[in-house]
Amino acid sequence: MDKSPLLPPDDDARATARELLRTARSAVLAVCTGEGRAPLQSRIAFALGPGGDCLSLISSLAQHHQALKDTPVCSLLIGDPPDKGDALAFPRITLTARAEFLPRSAHAELRGPYLERHPKARLYVDFADFGFVRFLPDSAFLNAGFGKAFNLSPDDLA
């Protein structure tokens, strides 16, 4: 039997994953667009909410909004490479998650912390078509650079 290239999660991997989530300003969201159709990917704004939840503010006019309504299972790729260097040598994390559309009543609590991370969203945060979406991780795959790959659980990210 082949030996897995994945390492067992350790404190350094957990810290790297948490730092990526804490500092991320955007993510690539992959959604299902219907049975037998290719996934759709979109860059979305990303932030951790007050309780550490993975959040985005999404317009109901966006194609990925309807896709998430139809099929809430998705994945998020988080971690931007610096301007210089090999993009594959820098850490990134992929979350498999379930999207949960939050009620408008949650807007007041999330608005301020979200705007601290994304001040330009002040232009549209209160538009009626925008609402917060929470991404509930099922699992995570951390690639912390060459030869440093880990499967992580939601508990590893908390």
C-alpha cells in the first residue's frame, strides 16, 4: 500500500491554517451549477466573523448566489501568494463547506466587523440584494508549501 503524502496535523499546521483564515481578504469560491455541469468559480470577499465564522457578503444577483441556494455544498480556496516568488511555494487552504444564508436580522451584528475588514463594502453593504453567508467547514486541506500537506478538521481550525 502506498504511503500517504499527507502529514498528521500538528500545532504548526493548525496555526498556519488559522492565520490564513484570519488574514484572508478574499477567497475563490467553487459552487455546483447543476448536475453534470462544470463547477463555477468566483472570487469573493472573505472575513472571519465575530465568533470566528467564515463569512462573505454576497449579492442575490450573483450567479454563485443562486448556485449556493440550489446546492449549498461548496469549497473555498484561501491564501494569496505574494507578488514575487513561486505561487506554489506559499501556503493556501481549501475548505469544503456548506453555505448558510443568514437572516437579515444578523446583518446589524456582522456589518461593523465586516466593514472593518472590507471598508469599501460600505458602498453596498446595506443594499437590499446583499446578505451575509456563513460557510460551515466540513473539512480542510492545507498545503503549507512543498512537502507540507495536511488534512484538517473543523476543530483544527477553531
